[in-house]
Amino acid sequence: MFSYYGSKSKIAHLYPQPRYDVIVEPFAGSARYSLLHFDREVFLYDASPLIVEIWRYLIAASERDIRSLPDVPSGVHIDVFTQLAPVEKALIGFNLCRGKAVPRKRGHGQNSWSQDRERIARDLHKIRHWRVEQCSYLSILENRTATWFIDPPYRYANTAGNGDRYARSTIHYETLRYWIHSRRGQVIACEGTGADYLPFERLTTVSANTNNSTVKQIDELIYTR
């Protein structure tokens, strides 16, 4: 629904089809895998209060609510729109420049918000039945028999000029490995170049921009069970 750093918007279709009628995303972010299979029962969890607030806003919003959000032209600061709630500013901010870990405050050349706004309004019906909760993956109480789509902050994402991406991530990856092994049902776990705490295999290679605007190639890895 919205752009976010690490989103699987371009490669969600490459992952295995869900084998269960329930999908759980313990690191929800923009939940592109669930959006692709939206007709399932979907449970989203995220440690970020902002991400959870955006999802709750979208689940409750009407098409009119979304379509009434303003354009933000290049160079205009989002705070000039005093009628907007903070969650609305954050939603717009994530779409002012795609693939960022924090919402932008000012419109600029990569702004596709006017098109994104219409797409979001059209897609609201897909998420009405979804449930979302703010918590860490270790605090998820129910180990459902489900398709678990596990897309954590990548182990080495804070290298090669990307130190701000997951600046507050404190994941202990050996603990995560044991937790992944304990899930009931189908497991699809995502990682990036260099990760070895599970027997990952290469899924595809994608291009990504670093903070110094150079382009690098990143292997997207996958573990399934």
C-alpha cells in the first residue's frame, strides 16, 4: 500500500504461493507479500509504532479519505498542510521518495504520490479484514499453523553506506534462527547478501541505491520449509 525500505513490491511474485489460508508477517513493513495474497486471513506485526499506526489508519480509511489527501509538489514541506494528522503526513512522506526507512518531509523529483494515492484508494477493500498489532516478533503469542512470511531487517543492511536503514534494529540472529525453526506451517524467510544463520538460497538479484547515490547489486536470499 505504501513505499518502505526493504519492500518486496518488485519481487513478491517470486516467492512461493501460500499453502495456508492464514498469512502471518512478523516484520510487516509494507506487507507486499500479504497484499499480493490479500484474500487470505492476514496478521501483521511490527515493532514500529509508526508502521502499525499507518496500517490501522489504512484499514479504517475510506476511499474518500485517501483521495482527499493533498498533492505535495516538489520543494513543498509537508508541514504546511496543517489539516493533516501526523499519520497522514507519514503515509504521504513514505511515498514522496520511494524505498526510504523514514518518511520524507519535502516533495522532490521522485515524488509519485498523486498516482500512489489513487492506487491506495482502489486497494483499500483488500485489507479491511486484516489485523495488525505492535510488538516484536518474540512477543507474538500464538504460533499459528500458517504461512509465515518472515522479512526481518537484513543482517548486513547497515553496511555499504546504508547505516541509517535499520539504525534501531537489535535483532539477535541466532535467536531469530531458533524462532523461525519453531514456527508451525509454511515458512518463507527473506535475507540479503552474506547472511548465513539459515541455509539460504539465492532468489534473485536486485539493484539498490546507497546513501551516496551509487547503485549496488544485492542478492535476495530465501529459506523455505
